[in-house]
Amino acid sequence: MIIGLIGKANVGKSTFFNAATELAVPAANYPFTTIEPNVGVAYARVKCVCREFGVQDNPVHSMCIDGNRFIPVKLIDVAGLVPGAHAGKGLGNKFLDDARQADVLIHVVDASGSTDSAGKTVPAGTGDPMFDINFVEEEFDLWMAGIVSRDWSKTAREAENQGQKLEQMLAKRLSGLAIPEHQIFAAVHESGLASKKPTLWSEADILHFCKVLRAKAKPFLVAANKADLPTAEANIDRMKKAGLTVVPCASEAEAMLKKASKKGILHYLPGDDSFDVKPDVALNDQQKKALDIVRALIEKYGSTGVQEAINIACFDLLHLVAVYPVEDEFKLADKKGNVLPDVRLLPTGSTAKDLAGTVHADLAKGFLYAVDARTKQRIGADHQLKSGDVIKIVSASSRG
């Protein structure tokens, strides 16, 4: 599962990326600082089941801190867009091509309005983040439409003559975007084009279909960055009134809190709605002032927004569930004795056999049954899993 960070140049995507992954990549106040996509590991945060079961867990591929499980997800920071990118302006189609692999997109915008459409610095409040939101989504839609419409008449005629289903033709055309056929089928119907012959589709029809498909297959979340600046509040209200999924965000504040926590100055976990200065730490006036600003931001919005954005992307937009595979349903451990060693993020509706496949293909191939560690009851291959399930897989095949 991949989260993509997109947006125009110079809105703070690299700062968001650094805050989420704690990796140091260039973050400067000029357009096109990011040219190649940066890939790192961020973490989705869920309440761990360790305290419910009364065990001390020993995670192998994730972290558990104070009863909170942090599950790794891939985060890709794609270089900034400018209007006309789909036609090659700025660094053009490369940006969009880098974003195609993402399952969900966090659109980082400058909520303070301190950058223009090209990413150049302007007086705060004079830039329009709503324009930025619209143009980035439009660039993505036009880019997808360009892929679909290429030699459309010829392809559509061949598909009709061969009796090929429309969604199969489109799935082949969009194979590089990792969009499953069932989403294409749904988008065709939702766009009202299911009854129209492909050879009769106009350019407007193709663009409309791509808008519907993009919203379904590459959902957007708006991270309203620089929310700590005075000019941001009114713009954030505008975004919410427009019906957008918006998270007020202050990436620099999150980065500062993580750095202070790592140095032992604060007790803070990503996504917390508060932080505490450790009793034996003496702060200077500048540090106190900076932390007071961050504290006021968190009191206003509930968090710095970085962790919240990642969680909304995973659980609200992609509807993932967190499931814990184990090899011993009594000790909740793997063969090495690691308690609750792993947690997998799976799409809602995933089954016990789907979970087996994420552990190892052989486990799914030889699947016999699973065991719910809570009830100790056997469950079948088609049993749908829910978040927080702890599951043992019994298979005729070893993992090899």
C-alpha cells in the first residue's frame, strides 16, 4: 500500500515527508527542490491489542509504544506540479507518472496562501489554495484522460468487433495505474456511460469517466499545510465548506515535536493531542515560545495533522483493517516466541485466506482453516476479518 504526496511546488510536501518519515531530504523555499520522488516509511497508528490481552508484545515489523501500534506504510513524495503539467509544463508528465503507483493521494496545499500557482512566494493570504486544489486534481484527470483517449477510436472499434467488454478494454489501457477492473466497472456505471457504445464516447465523456474513476481509484485527502499561520484559518473553512476531506496541518511543528521527543525534551507520540515537557528539562525563552505556538495549534485543531492525515488516508479513504497474524493462538506468538509480532493492513472485506496470502503464498495455497485467538474457534477461508482480529492460519503447506 502506497500513499502519494502530491501538490504544486513549494507548499511543504518535503517538510511533511520529513515529519512523517524522519528522513532528511532537501526542503528549501523555492520551486522544484524535489525532482526525483523520495520514498520513505511512514506509520499508520492504531490502538494495539496488547493491553486487551494483557501481554507484553514484541513486534518485529512494526512498533508498539504505550499501547499504540505504528504500522509501516510506504510514502512517496512526488515533485511539485504547475498548471499545464499534463501537457509537459514544469517537469510535466514525470510528476504524474510518479504518482500513478499510489493507492491514495495526500494533496498538500499551502493553506496560508503564501505561494502562487507556480510555487513562488507571495504575500501571505494572496495565494488561493482552492485554485491549487482544483488545478492539481484537474491535471491528474487530464493526464488520465490522455492515456485513455490515445487511439481511442481504433481501440474502441476493435473492442466492439471482438465483443470485448468495455471495462476489460479500459483495464488494459490503464494497467500501469494499478486500478482493479471492478473499480473501472463501477466508474463506467457511475458516469452514466455503460449504455453508450465506446465508439460514440466523446472527449468530454472520457474526461468525465476519468474524473469519476480518479475519485474512486485514487482518492484525495487535502493536507492544509501551514495551518499555524494566521491567514490559513479562513482558507481551511472554505475547503471544508466545499465538501473536501481536509486535515489542518503544520508539518514543521510535527517535525519539531519529533526532534524534541527524540532528544528527551518531550514526551510525545505522533498523533497525540498534547505533549509534556519532561520534569528535569529546563527550556530557554525561545524554546518556550515555540512550544507555546505549537500547543495553541494542537488545542485548536486536535493535532499537528501529519499523523491524522496518514490515518485518514489508510482507514477512512482506503478502509483498511489492522489484523494480527500469529502461529500460537494461546501465547499470541510466532515460532520464535515473539508476542504479537506482526500486523497487516488489509482492505475491508478481506478474508482469513487473504491474510494467509499476505504472510506467504504457500499458506494461502494450502489453507485449511484459521483460528480466532479471542474465541479459539475455527473460521473458514471466506470468513471476513475485522480490525483488531488476532488470527492463526493452519495450512497444509509450510511457508518454505
